[in-house]
Amino acid sequence: MMPGRRIGAFVISLLWAAALLACGLCGTPGPPPPPGSGPVGATPGPSGKPPPVAENDMGVTAYPAGWSSPSPTVHRWHVGTLNPPGHRIGYAHAPEAVARLERHHRDLASGLRFTDLGGGRFQWRMPPGCAQYEMGCIFESFSEASSTHLAPLAARLGREIRERQFNAHQAVSFLLSFVQNIRYQIPTELPFGILPPALVASQSWGDCDSKALLLADLLTTIGIESVMISSAAHRHSMLGVAIPSSGSSFTANGRSYAFAETTAQSAPLGWISPRLLTPNDWRSVPQPDRAPAISRRVLQRIDNPGAPPPNQLDPPSQPPTPTPT
């Protein structure tokens, strides 16, 4: 076999696999929310039921455009610092579109020779050009496949942010709370332990890295930078958001990122459970801008050995490991 056509096998170590499948191994959906941060309207009134909360109804979005479902997925969430605090939006995802994403997931796993080794460990063949990005290529592939599916939902959320003139912190809190209120569930039967972002939104469930990837994609549509981070010791994944915020943050590539916990309802931006900082082994998952171009060619490279190798894209070097502060 010619060197340019060789695809080396790569087996993820137990610690790294545990970090990627953290949510599936924690046993609980992330750390508890900080005291006093529960959703508005959670205190029972005289009748014993929570008092009503003013709700902003943003209607129903659909993919593809014009698709109508008798039972769209309805998301409801609360942000106590906004007025009104309650929000509601529907997302209708056509079965044919869902099937395409599921097929992409299966094809990617098959093309990369994904094998589940059990206990949160798996192996896959890493194509040339992806070695320094580790799971970054997989994340980017899922994001790219989901992008057109998520576009109507992201556009409606983005329009709400613009029309109500949210500042950056309000916009992040709005989207973070949206994702936090999606049901925590472990995709144990899915390759790579990830549910693609559009399916997290349309099926309303996901684990830590699946939900963090959805939030990252939504933030990208409004121009806010973020980075996926994971901890092997705590077997957990979160998102870092590049805006000033009170609370805990970490530094990577000279930029400060606030922790964003997607599995704890009502946890504000910048909050992280103290137990998740000891030991402090949080690291960024490299997802450079050119990773999508590499992921697009992963299956092409496998199916068409004559294609130019992805490593000719000359991607940038891996960013340093972040250090929480």
C-alpha cells in the first residue's frame, strides 16, 4: 500500500474515550444548579401549583421549509433576567430529513471503521489530516451535516435576539437556557456516543457533548465564538464561551472563555461545580475552521483512494490545553 493511501488505525485510550462519553458515564445529568438559580415561577402559590409565567411564543419553525407536522417538538425555557422570562418555540423536522442525518451518522461510522469496545471505549480509523484534531473532525462533520437542518430554528432564535436587542450576555443566556432545558439522555447505542445537533433539537434529548455541540452551533450563527472542552478525570464535557462573564473561566490561545454547563438547568454562564475543578484537567477539543473541509473528504478519501489526501489542507497546529481560572 502506498504511504499516501495508508489510513492508520487509532484506538482512543480509556481516559480520552471516557471524557468524550462523559455524560454517559456520570450517572447524573451534570452537576446540580447553583442555589437560587431555579426557573422563574418555580415557587408554589396558594393553590400549591407554580404561578403562571409570562411566555414569549415564537411560533413553529420547520425543516425543510414548508414542512408541517401535527406534533412539532415544542421547547419551553425560562431566563429570569429577561422580560418576559418564559420562552416557547416549536421545531418540525421532516422524517425524510431525520433519516438523512441518521444515514450520515451510520455512513461516517462505517467509513471510519467505528467499533464499540464497550465500557465507554471505541476505536475508529483516523484519516490523514485529522490526527491533530482528534474528535474535532467528528464534531465538525456532525455540525456540518446538521447546519441546513438547524438553519430555520437558529434563524428564528437569532431574529428574537436582534429584535429584542439582547446584549451578548443576554443572548448567550437565552440560548444556553434553551439547550439546558433539553432532556438529558445518554446516546449509548449511537456511534461515537453523540447525537447530531439537529436531532438533539428535534428529538429534545442529548448528553453533555451532544448538547454542548448544539449550543456551539447556535452561538456560531449569532457570531459568538466558543470551544468544546472535556475532562477525562470527571468524565464530562462542557462549552467555553468567549464573552466576559462573572464566575469561572479558562484561557486558551490567549482568549478567556466562560464555562457553559449545558446539563444543569438554570446554571448561569460562568458557573461550574467546584468538584469539577479538582483535579483540573480540562482541555479544549481542537475544532479549527478548516476541520469541516477535512471532514467532508473523510468518506470521499475512503471511497475514492485517488482523491487528494486531506492532510494537504495544511491545518493549523493544535491549540494549547486551557487552564480554568
